Amino acid sequence: MSESKKKKQGLSLAGICRSRKLIARLSVNDFKTKFAGSYLGIVWAFIQPVITILVYWFVFEKGFKPAAIHNAAGDQVPYVLWLIAGMVPWFFFSDALSGGTRALLDYSYLVKKVVFQIDALPIVKVISAVFVHLFFVAFAVFLYVLYGYVPDFYTLQIVYYSVGLLLFATGLVYLTSAVVVFFRDLNQVINIVLQVGVWVTPIMWDMEKMEIGTAFKAVLKLNPLYYIVQGYRDALIGKTAFWEKPGQTAYFWAVTLACFWLGSYVFQKLRMHFADVL
């Protein structure tokens, strides 16, 4: 392929839209092949996160006995409900980032095809993670109903926060999937970041009740996932609308757009070398 043609192959949203049926097929296939060959198949995609939630719930509620969690009305909220509201978005982010980072490596045979729209490959991994996410959103809402929390207008905000998380993850994945082709150690770096991130993000603990200092809290709140995790809890427990937090909302979308632009830019600049390296 000539150099001029390669330069014209920028990250095309129109091209991605035209490839939506292909992306859908690849996403479904990617989801199924993760557990191909096992007796339970895709059931493992749901068993593993459920067991993780049960372990965290047992260790923190029964072992460490965290401070009571209350909703906007002042009623105490079961810890398991508070925990799952934070774990559901984290599971999606972790799955999307770790899987999306390997997108070009896993589909290297497609990257080498001149006519294939390789811009779609990182999105395939993100959409593949959406399938499990939808299940756990439904599972979380069902669990809340069992505890007497009936879905209302605020619950619909889960759609808004899920879309925001999807766009944020996609921007990061375009960046990491491009870089990992040339720096394979990035896979291990991502794994370490996710291991630390699950603790830095207030998922198992309530930041407002920790004695860590106002300045340190402010730094931790710069994590875009703080906005998402708190958003899920606002939708399910706090009954707070996202427009009631204009500062945090503006900051999250500014960071998301910046990540999306940076990821798209790096992907476009490096894409002409993918086939050669892979």
C-alpha cells in the first residue's frame, strides 16, 4: 500500500458505522471464544464476577465490619447493595481495558489484511465486555428490588453512566491497543494498574468516611472512575441526578474527550506500522 493511501486511513467514525454489522458479529464471536472448550462455556463469564463480589462482601462486611452506609433518606443500606453498585462498572472497565489492549495482538491476522477496517478491532473488545455488563446491571437492579428498592427515574441514569464509561474505556483502549504493539510489556503494566485501581477507586470503602485528609481525597476524586462509581450509587442509592454535580460532570467529560482524542490520534499515527510489527 502506498504511503499516501496509508495516511488517508485515519480513524473514521463513518467507516466504523458502516462496519457495525461486522463489529457486532466479531463481538459476539469474541465473547463466545473466551471460554471455548470449557464445559460451562460463557457461564464462566458470570460466575467469576459473582464469586468475586461474594468474597469481597464476606471479607468486608463480616470481617472488617465497615461503617454503616445510608441513603438520602437516612435509612441504612445493606453493604452488599453498596458494594455491587461499585463493582458492576469496575468489572466492565477492567474487562474492556485488559481485553481491548490486546485487540490488535489477538486479531493480528486481520490487521495484516489491507482491506480490513482495523479501527473496529478495539471496539470489538469493548462491545464484547458490554454483554457481561448488561447482565450484571440487570442482576444489580434485581438484587435491589429484592431488598425493596424499586427502580425509579434516578435508576435510568445507569444508562447515562454506562455510556460515559464505555466512551472513556474506548478512548483508553485505542491508545493502549496501539502502543502495546510496540511495547508488549504494557499488558503487564495494565494488569498492575487494574490491581491498584480497584483499591484506589472507592469501591469497597467509603471515601467520605476515611480519615485520609481533604487534599488526598481531592486527588483521589480526579480518577474518572470515581465519578462513574459514585454515579451508579447515586442512581441506585443516593437518588441524585448527574446534573446536580456540574463540576464533576464537566471534568469527567473533559477527561473522556481528551482520552478519546489522544487515543484516536496515537492509533492513527501508528497504524501504518502495525502490519510490519505484527
